[in-house]
Amino acid sequence: MSGLVTLAVLVIHYLGILQPFELVAYDHTLRSRPAETIDQRILVVEVTQADLNASGGYPLSDGILARVIERLQEFEPAVIGVDMHRYRPRGSGRQALLEQFHQHPNLLSVCAFNQLEQDYGPPPELSDQQQIDQIGFSNFLLDTPFQLPLLARSSARSDAVSAKPASSAEAGTVRRQLVSYAPNLASAQSACSTPYSLSLQLAYRFLEQAGIQPLAVNDQGDWQLGAVALPPLTNRFGGYQTLDGNSAQLMVNYRAAQPGQAVSLQQALNGQVRADQVRDRLVLIGYTAPIARDRVETPYGEMAGVWVHAHMVSQLLGAVLDQRPLIGGLPQWRGLLWGDGVWIFAGALGGGASSWLNSRQTRRRWAWVVRLALALAIVSWGLFYLGLIALVQGLWLPLIPALLSGLLTGGLLAFQRAQKLHSQV
């Protein structure tokens, strides 16, 4: 019985029918992890609505952006990332902003690929080399809610990239991180030609400042930061069954807390930021004001795009410097989900054992039903906490297939027993 149920559930899992439900369960498990400390290496300068009101409105002018960068550079940060698109001048002060890029190689900004609008390109005044060294793409991978893979278009696959960095929290949920891509493979030609994400660029610069020569391609063809390999997600990974298996993607191992310290733009401009908050730190500057519409949905709720970038770069730094685990999946062999099969079979065994043991305890039907329900609830609770413990250690155990196999096996055995008792009456 357990084997048949396992096979049936594994087929359903393989077809991707359970994917939307598994992603919801994954989010819940992620939020259930114990709290972590703030990443002290990261400082986020938030451009709030109050900052915009005090600075002439949205968008923030080039001149004011140049001023805050100049103030921060006085404290010798390791690297500064500006999560704002500056293809065209914004207000006055364009030359002052460009001088900051020319004078400080540790200053990075963003562009967005798959986007025909020029506003999402890099500053055209930067040289070709600067557009590679000082620009990272800001695109996020979005999971559309409850879109069944069997009915979805190609956008349900890993190609579901937000062309704009974070235009609407309704577009989808950010669970994955695109580390790099080949510009010639983009579905739409754009001025954004950098192959590296903002998070990878920032992590590389920070680790370089720390004396680590980090970025390389290992023998498997995967990116490697220091001693840590970044194996890309396979096309079937955890609860996903529709990824392309070729892109350099990672799961975002969100910190169960804010991934860095926060100050406002006005605090930075008015000298209310201490030198020790900035020196040798990784600094991100970005909008949190609602008018910027730079927000996306995450497993932890709606979040400003600059904070999502902070989580992503914190993940890379934590993996290299703190041995904080990246999120991996169960083993496979040539696309055969044997690891998932073992896990699903374990769920079926748990449900079957509960039903069988319960059937030996009592012949009274009402007591038997109550005991069975309690037993299956305990098995479900146990599977959830096994998944939680595994996720804390960096392993995603698909919860829904294991729960389904346990409940189906227990329920079918219970039905067989009920039929047997009925025939004996």
C-alpha cells in the first residue's frame, strides 16, 4: 500500500500539480525558523517618503544622490550600491553624480534587462568597462501565485523575470535569486548588458576588500565565491518542477530578521550616521517610499526592493564568511527524483504505521476514528518539524507530497479496516 501511494504521489509531484501548494508550505516553514542576528556588514540608506518631501519630491535628484554618496565615501565603506535607475538625468547635479562614479570604483548602480524602455538602462555616460564593473542588474525572479505548471505559459518557468526591478507586489513572490545571465539570451534586447546581478557584484567587491579573491568558475562550471560553490537550481528542485535548469539561480535564504542596519537619507545627509556604521561596510541606497512602487512580495510579506537586494547579498557573504548554508534540495540522478521518492515513502510509512498501530488498539469505531485522527495529526506535525529542522540546516524537504502520502496511506488502510469491520457485523 505504502509503495503504491508513494508512486502515485511522486507522479503528481513530478507533474507539478502540487507546486503552488508546496511553495505556500515552503513560505510558512521559512517564516517558522528561529530568529537570526542582523548582518552587521550591511547598512541600508532608506529613501523614505519624508526624505523625498524634504528633498524636492520623487524621483530623488542626481545632486542629492551625489551628496549622500560623497558623505558616505568620507567614512571609507567597502562598497556602495545604488538601487536606483539613472539612465537619464534626474533634476540637477548630473555631473556631480557622474564624478562620483569616475572617482570611486567601489560605487555601483543598476540596470534592468528584458526591458526596452531606456529608463532602465545604465547611465550612458559611463564607459563600456564601467558598465561591466560598476553596474549590476536589478531584476528579480517572480513566482506567480497558484499558476499550475501544466497550464502555464513559459513565464511560469525560471524566465519569469521582472523586467522592472520591483514594480508591483502583486506580480509574484521572490523566492529565487538570479546570480548571472547571458545578455545575448535575453528575450528583449536592452541597454543593460552586464551579466552579473547587483548582489553578486556587491559581494564580489566586499570580499575583494576583505582580502578574498572570490569570483571563479569551478570544474563543474558553477560560480564559486571563495571556497563556496554556488550550484544552480536544477529544473526540478524542492517544490519546483518547472525551472529551466540552466540559469545561475539560487534560493534566497532570507535572514529571519532584517539583514542589515537602516538609516534614512536625511540622517546620512545631516551627519547623523557614525563612521563605524559605514567604514568597511557594504552600503545600499534605495527607495522605501511607496511612491517609488519599488516593492515585491516575499515569503516574509511585502518588502522594498533595496531590502530584497540586502537579503541576497547577505546570503552570499554569509555563505563565504560565516558558513551559513545555502538552500539545497534532495539528491537526483539524471532527473530521477529518487531523493524525493524516499522522503515521500517515509511519509507514507508514517501514515500507514499510525493507522496499523491504531487498528490494533480498539474495536470501537468512534474511539478508533479519534485515535486515527490524532495519530495522523502527530505524523503531520512530525513531518513539518523535520522539514523545519532540515531547512534551518539548508535542505528543502517538500512537505506537501510527504503529508499527502501519509494521509492517503493512513486513510486507505483505515478504509480497508472499516470495510472489514462492516463485513464482520
